[in-house]
Amino acid sequence: MTFTAHLEYLFHLTCEECKFYWTYASMEKSFDITKNQFNCPNCGCKSKVELQAELAN
């Protein structure tokens, strides 16, 4: 028996207005989240994403 796996890229977003935190998943490493606008699922605020630097290990 073997297990199969796939890699998923998760973006963690925080609304500047209400500070609600949620995630957005992509299966593509090249996905550029900064090219889209998102609506906060909590307050409905619509904005672009500012991608921060990656966290160090």
C-alpha cells in the first residue's frame, strides 16, 4: 500500500478593516495573489493583497 500526496500553497490573509483572518489555497506555485482583489468574508471590505516576505525557518 502507498499513500499519495500533493502540495498545496496556503495564503493567510488579514482584513485591514476588521482584522478577520482567513486562508486562501492554490495548487499552483506560480499563483500571484497580488493580481486579484478579495472580499473579506467577515465585513465585505474589498481590497488587493500586499504580500509580505516569507517567514524564516
